[in-house]
Amino acid sequence: MAKRSTSKFDNRLAELVYELSLDGGADDEVGSSGTWAGIMRDGVAMARAIRKNAKRYDLDDEDERELSILNRLAGVIIYEETSGSVGIDEFASSRQLEKHWEKVVDDLSPEDNDEDEDD
């Protein structure tokens, strides 16, 4: 039996996290110009939620290795580009995760259009 395609995803872990995010798993999200990003904190909780719905996520033995990665993470930032491709950045520390998330929010939040228009 052929393994499902993950061409839209950087890897299988990105696919599993993306599916979880569709179920309301993102703690916060931001998007602009077609690019979406979400932060998901607590890798252990993410892995537990995916395992709890093993049939839904079509898990197999190879996926257990991917889920063990989540168990070691403070969280991830997931991206969906305008092309539809999905990837994640993994963070071992909460501090790094939150610092990077602040940058993502700044980069993807719509600008306030407060350019100088004075003549």
C-alpha cells in the first residue's frame, strides 16, 4: 500500500501538526497577503492529541518517530504559504519560540499605513 503524499508538506511532522491546527490546535495565528502562520505551544500536548486520534491521522509505526520529536519541543510555528506549501519551525525552548513568534507577528501583521504623507 502506498504511503499518502506529503508533497504539500515539508515533512510528515509538518503534515501532522497542520492537521491538528485545522482542529483548532493553534494557540494564536496571523496572516497577511496569503501567508498564514500559527503558533502551537506544548509539544507533549500536541503529540498526545495526535495519538488520541490515531485513526483520524492515519498513524503508522514511522509516525511514532515524528511524534517523539514533538515530545521534546516547547512548540512549533507552522506556516502555510500562498502556494499551499506547509512547513514548521521547531523550538526546544519557550523563550526561543515566543521571541520568534513576535517576529512572525510583526512580519505578517497588516501595516497601519502610517507612512508620512505630509507635504
